Amino acid sequence: MPHDITLFGAYVPALLALFFGGMVLSWLLDRVLAYLGFYRLVWHPSLFRVSMFVCIFGALGLTTYH
């Protein structure tokens, strides 16, 4: 995969697309976990959501740029 993609004639890093993809995956996983009542077991749900997004985005970036 190239490290830059063209978006309306401008080169942007491919990590931008991975960022938005990670946001969507994180949102979907968040909805599933909220529906299952998982957040009742978590000490700080907001911190968990941010760390979950960082892990998803990091995994996407590592699989792309490895």
C-alpha cells in the first residue's frame, strides 16, 4: 500500500484513512459492548473507549505499514 493517497487532488497520508476506519470500528465495537452491558464492569468507560481506539488504530497501522 502506498504511504500517500490522493484525495481530491491532494496527497494525504494513508494513516488518515486508517484513522477514520479505526473510528468506525471503534464505534461499532463500543455499541456492541454497551448493548451487552460490558461497561458496568469497567472502572472508567471513557478511558476504556480511548484506549480501545488507540489499540484498534495501532493494529491497523501496524498491519498496513509492516
